[in-house]
Amino acid sequence: MIFHQISTERGCQSYLIGCKETCAAIIIDPEITKIEHYLALAAQDGLRIHYLLDTHTHADHFSASQSFARQIGVPIIMHRNSGAPFVDMRVDDGETIIVGELRLRVMHTPGHTEDSMCIILPDRVLTGDTLLIGATGRTDLPTGDPDQLYDSLFNGLLKLNPTLKVYPGHDYKHRGYSTIARELAENPRLKKNNRAEFVELMQTLNLSMPTHLTEALRTNLSGGKTVEQLISEAAEKVSFMAIEEVNNRIQSAAPDILLLDVRERDAFEQGHIAGAMSIPRGQLELRANDQLTDPTQRIVVYCEFGKISTLAAATLREMGFSRAVALDGGLRVWRESGYPLESEKKN
Ligand SMILES: [Fe+2]
């Protein structure tokens, strides 16, 4: 078996598991920022990815499943209780997923969420957020239930072979893996092995809400896009112009670029690049016909941070302004680099 554990900076763990004999592979809990990484690892080991699997509906990381599955044309596996409409193969407790010659057994372990499952291999178990190293998944997020987590742990997962290695869905301290036996001996949350005490412990943890909770649930449940995805997709459709290049061009006797400021009007009035035209992003499509009369014009779009301008430049290209580009870096970098601003009212 080929086994890779891939971590994000925020401690989310995903796993690439491959069959040496057949070169078939599966990725467990793929995360949106690691897609290139998974592809590189699979290529390096000569593996072809057959499935993507989410151990549960994540509230704390952005699943790559939907966009990645579309990109490489493979099915997404989740537990049958998952609310996500884009799941291709729904599985349930006791079933086996076959990847080449590997057998991955599904154990339904609700509690962290109602669709949580653990994936059992002969020498290890991928526990998702049901069991972490020295902790358990929380039960205070949507569909969480401490009573169910008690059963999933004490009447399920913890009864497996104690020598099994435990690979969790999160590991904030770079410990990699544990074993069932070590967790039974050392995990402080498992010391409360009486149901009422365990439930009380879970209900009084008072954990802060994960950052991006609403965005993660929105995108993971609907298959919609994150804000970062929208911006990076727009960035793939446009080119950029460096600040020095823009400055050189506007200093020249016959500037061949039209600078377009897409920030709100009051920000524009406080200070903008000399000669810029103002059309706030929210009005761009509706005012383009009146104010941008030459579709062959070379337009350099800018905003404060370089994100909105990327979206705006992509929109302009879609509308036929095929020479629209975005300022690389935004007005903040322009200002910090000491380039001049103009503040009189224009347009
Ligand atoms: Fe989770």
C-alpha cells in the first residue's frame, strides 16, 4: 500500500492511499488548496485516482471534492446521511470500498456530524473528526450530537484492534498518527467513559467557532465556490500589469492605457492614480456601454487590494474588452511604493 498524509498549515489532514499492484488510488478528505499537491504525489507514484472521499461534511476546511472530482472525472464518496447533492456514491456502515486490491471498510460514527464515518484498513483507521490525537471531534456544530459520539467511540471505534494506527482528520501539533491503545491510555476525553460524564464534558467545552464556518458549510454542502476560488478562477482568465510598468506608461507623453478605478466613489475621491476613470465594481456592467466606448482600448483595472480588480478585469474580458488587465498588487502597494496619488474630484 502507498500511503501519504498531507497536512495544511491549519492542521487539516488528508490522505492519498494507493494500491501498489494496480496503481489505483483514493484521496480521503481532499482540501481545496492541495489539489496540485495530490496530483503531483499521484504522478510521482504512478497512481491513478479513482475516488475522492469526505469522511463527513466539514465545517472547518474547504473540501476539494466537488471541483477536483469535476477536474479529474472521478466519483465522490460520502456517507448516505450527507446533505451534499453532488455525492456520487453514498455508503453506509459495514460496507467496503474497493480500490485496486485494497479494501477500505466503512464504519458509521455519527456524533461530530451525523454523516461522520471512519475508514478502516488492515493496520490503520482514518478517524476523520470522530477521534483526534489527544482529543475528539467537537459536537456543537450543525448535526453534532455528544450522545451519538459516545456510542461511536465507546461502542464502536475504541473496540477495534488496539494496535491499529489512528490517522485523524485534524492534527494541530504535527504528531502524525497515534494508535487505538495509546488513545485509550492517554486521551483525556476518553477518561470520561461514563455516558453522562462524557456528554457533559462535550457540552461544556465552550470552543470558539471555526473561522470561515459559514463559508465552509455553504460551499461543502452545496458544491458552491469559495471567495478565494472565484478570485483565482478570475485570475486564470486575465493578465496583470506591474506597478512600475503602469507608472512608466502614465509618465510617457502618450499613455496608451486607460486606468480604471473600481473602488467606491468616496475612496476614489480621496486619492486615485492620475488620469484614472472611476466606475465602482458594482456598477461596472451597467456603465460599461456609456463609459468604455472602445473595446480595443487597453484597460488597466485597479482596486485597493488587487482582488476586486481581478474579478472586474475578468468580467470586462467576458464582455469583449479583450485587452483588460488588472494592476498587480492594488492601490495599497502603489501607495506603499511611494507612487503619487491625485485627490481632486474627477469624472
Ligand atoms: Fe470536521
